[in-house]
Amino acid sequence: MNTTEIFLIAMTIIFTVPYLIWRLGKTDYYAPLVVVQIITGILLGPGILGKAFPDYYAFVFNPAVIQSLNGIAWWAVMLFVMIAGVELDLKKAWAHRRESGITAGLALGVPLLFGCAAAALMMGFDGWIGPKALTWQFVVGVGMACAVTALPILILLMEKLDILRAPIGQRILRYASLDDIAIWGVLALILMDWERIGRQGAFLAGFVIAAWLFHQLMVRLAERDRWFVALIWLAAVSFGADWAGLHFMVGAFLAGASMEAAWFDQEKMDMLRHHVLLVIMPVFFLSTGLRTNWNVGGAAVFIAAALLLFASIAGKLIGVRLAGRILHWAPGEAGIIGWLLQTKALIMIIFANILLDKQIITSETFTALLLMAVASTMLTVPKVAPQLARMQSLIQRSA
């Protein structure tokens, strides 16, 4: 078979296997299709399929096919990160700055500390820290991975729980949006290359000027033209960030964050997010699964994943509970908000992919983080849905 035919076999597997598991297994309550796709990516990776059927794995996922899949995956995740940036609503966060600042700060800071402690513990063993990582980069990188809230997946889960447009849903989006900015800021700091500091400074200075000019252009365009120009802007800023050494996904976030949600029809933006998830993001999940590794031993990877999961969930729940006490929330409110904000999935996987690309973490650490992200996301709806059913009055509380 030629490369095109093998590529199409791989694409058939990518879309068929998770769909059948999700639909026939009726997993939607515990594991939405997005989560099933991530799990399928792990199962199809070298650690499981590659070991069980090495010849088949080498045939389907040969270097030429993987290179083709990676190109689709890069564009998919750039679109997804751009949408996350567009959906940030800093005006609402500023209007409720005390409540949002306290909650977002504690919801990010406490799990960050817990995650850093877990990373420091992992450093006592071989096989976790990447070959190009400084100690602080590994510790802060893993710590931030534990503190991440997956804003796009959070939106999907709140739609499923029917609270996205309710006051409590909008509050949670404010908290997650502020944390999203901090996450990408810390990532840029971790990736700072002091040998290329001049190039990175030139990119950031140029971006500020270009973003102002871009804003002047966008407000003068009809909406149908804005969609096309937004994609050009996405590609250009992502290229600039990668050229400067900050990684193209940092550029994708900056491209989205420099746009205003009011420029686009909200229903169309929601449709774009859903279509990106449906049409091309499964390729990213598969390419992510191909990067998993179990060389330090399967048991060790699962132990590390459990440690990181504890740091992530405990840190997030404690941080939000502290915010609830300061702000005098009703009993049970902090639990609902904390469980929703601990959702990991895509943004953490993207974050971990960047750390792996820059060799700050090893593929074993990446695998442990991936398992943690899957478990974190699968726990969200089962924990939150019963609490919401008992506490309907909280849904309409705006602050």
C-alpha cells in the first residue's frame, strides 16, 4: 500500500474506534466522547497497541503517516487554543474583580503548590525530568499542569449540565478565564530562552504593535471577513511565537486573546468549537497517544499519575474552599465550583505536549500527566451532577 492508503486506514481507525466505544458503551455520563478519544489515543499508542501488535503498529503508524497526522494535529490544536483565547471575557472579570481575583488566585495557587510538591517528590527518582530542563522548569511546569483548568472542556461540561448560561456558569467561566491567562503567562516564562531573549523581546514588541493594527482592521470589517482574517492572524502570530522560541501554541493563544468575542456571532463560535472537536481534534488525540511511554514501568507511571491526580484535585478543592470562606459562599457552593474547575483534559494535554516538545519532561511524565487529565475529567460530571440536583438555588447566584 502507498502512504495515502495507509494514512486513510489510520484516519478510519481514529474516527471509528472511539465512536463505537462511546456509542455502544454508553459512556457519556462518565466519559464524554472527547475523553474517550483521548483514552483511545493512549490505547493506540506505542505503550499498548505498539507492544501488543508491533508489526501492525509499525505498518499503520509509520513515520510518513505520523508526519501527516502531526500536521493536521498542529492546526487542530491551534484553532482550539485560539477559540479558548477568544472566549476569555476580561470585562466581566474586571467588573467582579475582588471575587474573581480571590477565587481564581486561590484556585490556581493552591494546586500549583501541591503540584510543585509532587514534582519535587518525582525528582527523587530517575526517568521523570527532561534532558533540557532546569530543576525549577520541571517543578513549576508539572505544578502548573496540576493547576490548569481546561476552559473549552469546562464549557462543554457545563453545557451538558445545563448551567453554562446560568449565573453560576458565568461565574465559573470568569474564574477559569483569569487562570487561563496566568497559565499561558507562566508557560511563556518557563519557555524563555535566554540565548534568544532578543528575538523573543522583538516578537513581543512586534506583537503589541501588530495587535493594535489588527484591532483597527477588524472593527472595520464585516463579520464574514473577520473569520478569514482571524485565521490569517492565527497562522502569522503562531509562526512568530515559534520563531522566537515560545512555541506556536503560545502564539495561538495570543492570537485568540487579542480578539474580542463581540466581533463574532456567539452561536457560530460555538459551532466552530464543536466542529473542530468533531472533525480534526481526534487526530490530535491520536498523535498525543503516540507520544505516551511506559519505559520506567507501568506501575511507576500509574503511581505518578495517582500522585498528580491527588495534588490536582485536593489542591483545587482546598483553594476554592478557602475562597468560599473568605467570600462567605453558601454551604456546598465551593464543592461544585471546585470540582468543575479541576477539569483538565485538553488544555493540560496541550500544556504537557509543549513541555515534552521542549524536553522539560520525559515521555513517562507526559504519560502520567495524560492519565491524570483523563481521570480528572471523568470525575467531574459524576461528582457535580448530584450536587447540582440537590442545590438548584445556587445555579442562579451571580456572585
